[in-house]
Amino acid sequence: MAEPDRSPAGLADEFARIFGHRPEGIWAGPGRVNLIGEHTDYNAGYVLPFAIDRQTCVAVARRADRSVRLATMLSPHEVSAAELDEAGPGRPGGRARDWTAYPLGVAWALGEAGVDVPGFEMLVDSTVPVGAGLSSSAALECAAALALAELAGAGLSLPQLAAAGQRAENDVVGAPTGIMDQTASLLGREGAAVFLDCRSGRTETVPLRLEAAGLDCLVIDTKVSHAHADGGYADRRAACERAAALLGVGALRDLAVSDLPAVRRRLDGTAFRRVRHVVTENARVLEAVRLLRGPGPLAVGGVLDAGHASLREDFEVSCPELDLAVEAARAAGAAGARMTGGGFGGCVLALVPHARLAAVSTAVADAFAGRGYAAPEAFTVRPSAGARRLS
């Protein structure tokens, strides 16, 4: 059987086959890799993600009623039906445990923001791996938000669209994530990272200069799937909120590394380690921005290594497969490596010199085979533009 045409034209043709007419447009939202700054966003801290050249595309057309029809190229023979008035927390369309909760949640969140969202038909296709920590959910949310806001004639800013995507994920899907993923997907720039202050919402573009430094960004998908709506992520967020309340600060962002000795005396061992990760991770983001603006990305390798150690030991969101991928990549010549994403599975990000790319990929695959783990998938990504209309 021939492979389906995954181009925008092919998506439009498939939309016409399913729904009987052409879409009004095609929009894309990229996945993201977080260079550094993990579990700091919901603590009002700093993050440094970048959009990648793997994306989710949506073909969309308005309907004359309040009905929604949803289909995906990944399951081309299924069309899901819903009503806009049934989308939202606590309603029949709310907290669905399949992919349709994301566009339905975005439609609800836009409506809550005052947008008169019409009924619509949507066909989805994606090259962002699901459950790998590359934010496939935000890619879909941002593509859907951009499309629905435009078709409704709403003049929302990119930060407002990001907020709608986050609200969909928090309130409808039930995943207590911060604003980082949606911001990266919407505000990404070619060749650069987005330095985001999650308290103020202020963003800056930070050139990565990977090509000039002779580096590739290698993503190693361990194939250990995670889901932010499951308990581990929520437990870590709740622990951070409890610690902030006990310490009398608005958020862990308000603490400095120099405060940690005093903090240690007030918290039990586990709570202190959670706080120490967030505080030192914020410092690592600021250090990475300084290094990128100075000596360049080769100097950031040690920051990535320290970030992974903190996620493994203090925040305890790594797993044996992630740790092995980091160790094997570093031993084979990566300049730095760490898990990226919420943890409990997913991907490792490694900065690898061009000449060592094949060797690092092979070393990781051999290490997994030696432990009897499922084969990982390694691929390079490029810092890319944010969500946009394709046609």
C-alpha cells in the first residue's frame, strides 16, 4: 500500500475525501525541545526551549452549526463527533482521554476568552512523537488555537493563544503543565531558543549558533512513554507548591542558591531535594543564556550534564533508559546530554559534534541492546519557526 501524502496538499486532499469539501486553510504547530529549565515553568521560573522541525498540521473548515468533526491521518478511517457546548471541564466532552480532548479543549478555552468559536471540521497529521517529551500536545493545541482564532476573526496575541492552549491542557485534559510548551511552539524562531520568564511572561530570542559551532542537536527517543495527566508530574508540582507555602514565598522562583542552606533546615529530605532542583535549575538557565551569548553552545554541555544529574537525583523524574542514553552519549563524544521534557520516560537531548553523530547514535543503540531494552530512535532536530498558517 502506498504511503499517504503527508504534505499540506496531501492533507487538504484527504480532508476533502473525508468531509466532502476543501478546508479553509492549513496551520502548523511545532513540537519543542527544552534546552534547559525543567519543572521550573510552573514554579514561576526560567526556561530555555526551542521549536523544532517536527510539527503537527491541522486542516480546518467552519461549519454552520455548533458541531465538531475530528479526524486524524494516524487513524484515517475514524471520525469523532462532538458538540462545542459539551466541551470543557466536567462536561461529557471534558477530560476525554484521547487526542480529541486537545482541540476540543482549545475551542472551549478560546470561548472562555471571549472568542465566538464556530463549529468546525478538523483533520490532524503530525510528525511529533507522542509521549516522547517533545510536546506533541502543545503542537496540536497551538495549531488548533491559531486556526480557530483566525477563522473566528479573533485578534488574539500569541501569548493569549498560548494561554488558551495551556488552559485546555490544565482544565480539560487534566495535565497540570506550565506555559513553556505553548510559548515555545508559538514564539519559536529559526536557529534560536526562546528565553522565557514564566512569571512576567517576558521573552527574549537567544541565537543558538549550533551550525557555526559544528554541533548537531540529537534527540534520542527511549520509547518509554509518559503522560502528563498521570500522577508523577502532578505529585512533583504539588510538592513544589507545598514547599513554597511552608517557606513563605510566592513560588520557588523567589529562592536563590544562597538560600539553600537555610531551606535545608526547614524541610524534610525529599522536599528539600525538590526545592534544590528548581532553584539550581533556574540558575542553570541563566548560566546557559550567558554562555550562549558569549562563548557559544559548546560551553553549555556541562550545564546540560548538571541538569540531568539534578533531575535524576533531586527531582527523581528520570528512569534507567534515560540515564543509560545520557551516559552512552557522553561516553561516545557528546558535548553534553540530559533528559528533556517532564520525565518518567521520553527523550534525551544531546549536543553532538558533527563528526561524532554516527558514533553517538550507534553507542546508544548498542548500550540499549546490551541491557535488553527496546531499540531507541535517534534523530536530529533543528531550531525552527513557531506556529503559522501554511496555506
